[in-house]
Amino acid sequence: MPQAGAVAAFTVDLLVYPLDTIKTRYQSQQYLHQPAADRQMTRHALRGLYQGIGSVVIATLPAGDIFFIAYENAKEALRSALPSGAPQPVIHALASAGAELASCLVLTPAEVIKQNAQILRQSRSYRGSGSTSLKALRMVRRSEGGPVRRLWAGYTALAARNLPFTAMHFPLFEFVRACIWERKERRNGNASSLIGSGRMQGMHIGVSPEPELVEIGLVTGTSAAVSGALAALATTPTDVVKTRMMLLSGRPEKYSTGNRTSQGMRKETPGGFKVAKAIFREGGIRGLFRGAVLRTAWTALGSGLYLGSYEAAKFWLKGDSPQRENEL
């Protein structure tokens, strides 16, 4: 149900956006190259935590609808096309990967604008002088290569991050959720047998045949948080590369690989492999995992709230009795 996905995506974006802003600033070259004694950058990291939120809100609603529509339809198509004994994790991974590619087409321009807006420096003269999203858009448009090319410059990097993330996240999510429901069913079944045998007479124990709406949200949210945290940690290097590439879309002249032209002219934004090598030269493995704790924390929070509220909203909007299913 796409309306549920849109409601969930909008709610979560508002709540976890500050953590994403701090992570972006922490991964950026501007923050990395500041002297340790420079407290101004540290103060900047905690200011304007909602810079660029406008572009995300506009893009998240259609992107969330596209993802869940594509995911649900892809699962049904794969179940029909593949043999009946095909592993469910394979179906979930393929369906989520295809849905992610479709949603990334809408998300990429918003991500480019958002991340360039998130690192705009806040000054007294700057405050209240207009939308940070519009400022970032103008900055990207002034870059070489044209606005269209720059706005979608990070599509491959975003897909390279999101595809392995969703391929790990959703099979793990479905597995963890199924395990939690099975454990609850065994516990309820044991309680029912004890009541039926008279061993617990006089005790008021209610064993509901169907889960309540709150229980569905909690089980789904917990499963999504655990699986999202693991997937986020594993894909942090691709997230660091994606962040750098999108920031370079607005500031290609600030990128240096040690081979600038003698005239100091702006150079084209390098590909993901070159950016990854530059990050590794700067900080080694730790550089590739820069911001891993922040990314893991906000992904766990965001995924838990997102899928938990999505599942609860889906059943509430449908208006019928929720069923235990091992799928969205």
C-alpha cells in the first residue's frame, strides 16, 4: 500500500535527519581537513541540522511509493517466474534490488542537493537568507558539466551503496521477523496448553489469536532495526564514497588527487573507484569506515521507525484484521 510507505518515509525523515546531517559533515573533506584545534568546524557540525530537508521531503514521498510498489510487484512476479522451491531470501533480495534501482532515479537529485546543503557554513549573515536547498541547487548548477549531469552524477554511487544494503537488509529483516513471530507463537502456544490443562487456573492470561496493531509495529520495527544496523555497518565504505562524489558535484574544484592541471582549472568529478582510492590514501581502512557509528545508529533508528510505522499504517489503512506474514 503506497500511502503507508509515504507516511512512514515522511515521518522518519523528519526524525532522523539531524543524525544524517552530522554524518555527512563528518565524512566530508571539509571536515576531515580542518586542523584539530579549529573549534569552528565542530560548532558548525551541530548547527543547521535540518539544512537541505526540503529537497528530501519532496523526493522521499514519490520515491517511497515507487520502492514499495516495485517491491511488492517484483516479489509476486518472481514467485510466478521462479520454481516453487526458490529460496525466499533470493526472491526478497532480487525484488528489493530492482525496487531500489527504480527509487534511486528519483532520490539521486535530492541526495545531491541535500548533501551539498548539509555542509553549507552557517554564519550570522547567512542565517535567514533563504532556503539551503535552493542555495545548494544553484551551486550545483554553476558547476561544470551542466545541471542535469551534476544532479544525477551520484546515481551509480547511490545505487552501489543502496543495492548491497537492500540485498542484505530485506532478507535479514524477513528472517529476523519470522524468528520473532515463531518465538511468540511457541510462547503463546505453551501458555494456551497450560491454561487448557488447568495448571494455571485463577490466572488471567490472554492469548490473542491475532497480533495487535502495536505488536505488529514493534516486531517489524525491531526486526528492521537489527537488520538495518548490520547492513549499514557492512556498506559504510560505499556510503563514504557516495557522500564524497555527491559533494564534489557542487565543488569539483576542491577535489585533489595530486595531479591538478598547471592552470588550476576545474576538473571533472572523478569516478567512484578514484574517490575510493583517494579516501584510502587519506585514512586507510578507518577512512573508508568514517562515520560508521553514526550511520549504523541512524539507520537502525530510521529503519525501525520506517518499516514499523509502514506495517502498522498498512494494516490500519486496510482496515482489516492483521495477518502474520513473513513478508511485507
